[in-house]
Amino acid sequence: MGFGGTPLLGTVVFRKKSARIALVRGYGGGLDNGWRGQRTRPPTGPFPRGRGENNMAISTESVVQTFLKSVDTSAVADRPYRHWNLKNCLPDDVLKETIMLPFDAPDLGGVSGKRELHNNTRKYFDADNQRRYPAVKAVAEGLQDRRVCDRVARHFGTSLDGSYLRIEYAQDIDGFWLEPHSDLGVKVFTLLLYLSPDASHKELGTDIYDSDKRHVARSPFASNSALVFVPSDITFHGFEQRPIQGVRKSVIINYVTNEWRAREQLAFPESPIKA
């Protein structure tokens, strides 16, 4: 049911004098998030973006332009509630660095059903992580950009005036599930951006329910695609428990009202969106 995403696995060869070191990097295929190679000594370069200094191509403007195009070419469905599917949401370089962010996947400890059960291990595109990682900064600034906010409000039919951007980096492992919930309340917009390109994840999209919380559909899961909806009293969604190989990575993007209490989770807690 996915958009046909394929694993982004690549082999990079480093040469230093007569030495030849082959390293294989896998995006989203395991818990280590690192380089695996034939040598225990880490390579001196070139580093993947976010681990070294080669971040020149990453820019807020590229995020803005890519995301606007994704919104303009989105597909809409009206059952059981209006929702949209987006493709190619982020530029390739930003996507790759975002996938490889060095955050550990949380240990569920046998407990799941609600994300707030693991609040102490959740990761956000907050001010600290924006300072550390160029892709985090570019995504946050891009989604705060006036052009993006205006397009989101107009295209999806919501008001973002006075709201705040909140971006969560989610890493789900085997045993994870989410009960049906609507996001109604302090969230005025929801975008679930899928990251991991592992072929085994194609059936790991968000589950969609009707107003009686009966399962009726599942969104496509493909790297750099997304599910969008405007929260209401019928926008029930969740995740039916099923096997997860490796780590199911996604980014949860919300614009929330001023009533959001955990201000440290916000990308720009002192800067509400201006319509």
C-alpha cells in the first residue's frame, strides 16, 4: 500500500594512500544509527551530514520550496474524514540527515498505547537540537516560514494564527502500538511524515478509524511521504500492533494553540505564527 519507496542503502569507499575501506550505511534499518565497517577506527571523512562539516547544501529555502510543491501536489480523500497524502516533502539532503539523527530509539519496557507513557525519552526539534543539527534547524525554520504557514492554512482549511510549531522525532520499535485518538484539542494541524525507507516498513502506515473507532484504512508508508489532517472530533487515527523490523522512524508535525503547556517541546516558544 506504500508509494513504492525502496531502501536507501549505499556503499561508500574511502581511500587513504593504499588503504581501501568499504563502509555500508543503512538508513532506518537498525537500532545503531551508525557506520558499520571493516575497521574499528572511525573514518576521518567525508562524514555524513550532521556528523561532520559538510552541510553547505542544507538550507531553509530548499525546505520551503520542496514542501510547498509537496502540498500543491497532494492527494485528498474524504472517507472516513478528509485527509491528504503528500510525497517528496523534504529535499533529499535534509531527508537523509534527518533519518540519521543520532537519537536512540526508546526502550518501551513492555508498555505502549500512548506516546506520553514515554515522555522522558521523546525527542523534539527544539532550540537545543536546532543548534546541534543543520537539518533540524532547516526543517523548523522552513515550517515556521510565513509562505509555508499561509499555504498550509489555505490548502488544508485551518487557521494557524497564534499557534506554535511543535515537531517530534518518533522512533518506534517492535511492541509499539497506539490506541485510536483524534488529536482534537490544542492541535490545529497534524502532519505525520514517514522517514525510514526500509522495504519491510511499507505496511507500517498510520491506521485510520471511523467515528466509532472501527478500523477502515491505513495510510501508505513510504520514505518522505506524509499523512495530513485537520484535527476534529472524528479524526481518529492510531497504530495497530504488528511486527516492526528495526526502527519505524517518522516526524510528527503539529501547530498547537497557546494552551500547550510543555513549552520546551516547541520549536519557537516565543514566536507564534502570524496570519
